[in-house]
Amino acid sequence: MPRTMLITLPDFDVTVSYVSAWSEEIIRAAEKNGIKTVPVRGDGVTRSHVTSDIKSKNPSFIAFNGHGSETCIAGQNNEPLITLGENDGLLDSRIIHALTCSSASGLGRGCKARAFIGYDGIFWLYMDNNKTSRPLSDMKVRPILESAMEAPRQIAKGESAGNAYAKSQETYQKFIDHMTLSSSEHTAEELQVILPFLHSNKECQKIFGDREARI
Amino acid sequence: MVSSSEIELVIARLRAMPDNAMVSAGIGGGVMGREALIEHVKNANKDDIGKKIVEAHMSYLRSVGRA
């Protein structure tokens, strides 16, 4: 299987636009590591397009960004891209990172990916509504998205899936400790809301499959 | 079953959320400001998003208590 990363970058609502914007660095990390990248953006994130790209490019790593459910990963306008029991064979033998709500619990557990990192509950975002047109300048979202992005970033850098998961968990904890124990750029009032959601995302992050798998 | 004391505690914490902040709860919950979050929590025993918000807060508070 070629050292290729396919990454989906939908942009049809605020939530997925944030996740996609913060994912651009994953593409840079992969390219720096000599990995061929196949970014699928915006209206291109359809089931037919993604299916075609997976079959033709045969990526060893797929980073999905979008909404999801226990059995499904969605694309632009919530079109189901991968559904357990329907077309999850497209994930067979690949490393998968799914930054979606809930897809780890059914799809991640049930598919035959070589390794699957994702979330088995709600993936919460805490954002500044004055920054929605410039997601990368929104520092309120940084603890959540930087922690989450650590996993695909490490895989793109050539780390094993197990180490990528561990480093993402460490990043979550580093932010939780920093924000709990020391002064941060967030107000005390904000921390009352951010920390539970950051902690919940950490608890919901799961890994299945071969922890030694690498791109 | 979410207790009324848990609901009151989480609502009190959410009331501290700044006006310019919003929370995304994914496909099921969309993007919400403070008042929408509080409405979900008020109905946590019949509202899945409200229940998840309470669970997130109580799980965090328990983790702090263990530390």
C-alpha cells in the first residue's frame, strides 16, 4: 500500500469548517515526511468522489473530518461517506483517523481497518463566535483542536498509531493540567465550561486495531 | 436519571459562559450559545444533548475530585 494520506475537508457549517481549517497542518506534516497527500475539499467530499479516490489512490492513511454517528462517517452536507455494514470495506487494512462524533463506537470497533482512532461520544468544540470566519485565529478552540489534531499529525509524521494516540492523550492532559493548575489565556468563567468538554473529548477518544501500524 | 442537584449545578456553571462563546455538539446538537445549552440541561432527563452536557461536567468534576 503506497505511503499516501487521503484527508477529507468539508466546509458546509461552522463546526466542520473549524475542524478542516485546523487540519491543514496535517497535510503539511505529511508532505514534509515525504507522504503523498490527497486532500478532498468542500463540495468534493461526496461519497462517490471519496470512494473513487480511495480505490484509485489506495491510501495507507485516511483522515476523516466531519460529522458522524455510531455507524457512519459523513462528508459535505452530511452525506454518508462510510457506513458500517454497507461500504466499510473501503477502510480495510488502512490506518484511519476519524474526527467525528461517535463513529469509533460502532464503525471503528466493527470495521477491519488496520488501526482506527476516533471518538465514541460527542466531540465538543468551544469557540469564539467573533472568530467564526477565521477559525485559525480562534484561541478559545485551541486546547480542543490542538489535542485532537495531535493524533493525525503524529501518524503523518510516521509515528505508530499507538504512539499517535498516546501523544494525543498526553496533549489533552497537558492542556487540562495547564488550564486547571495555572493561569491561562482563558477566564475562570470560561474554564468552567471548556474543561468539562475537553475532558469529555479525551475520555471519548479511542483506538482499535494494530497499535504498531504506521503509514 | 439525572438528579435535580446535578442539573442545578451544571446550569450554574453554564451561566458563567461568556456571551461571545459557543459550543458545538456535533451533528445532533449543532452550535449553541449559553441559553441554548441551559435549555438542554433543564430537560436533561428527556433530552440526550442535555444529558451528555451534564455527564461531561459531572465526569470532569469527579476527575478533579480524584486528583
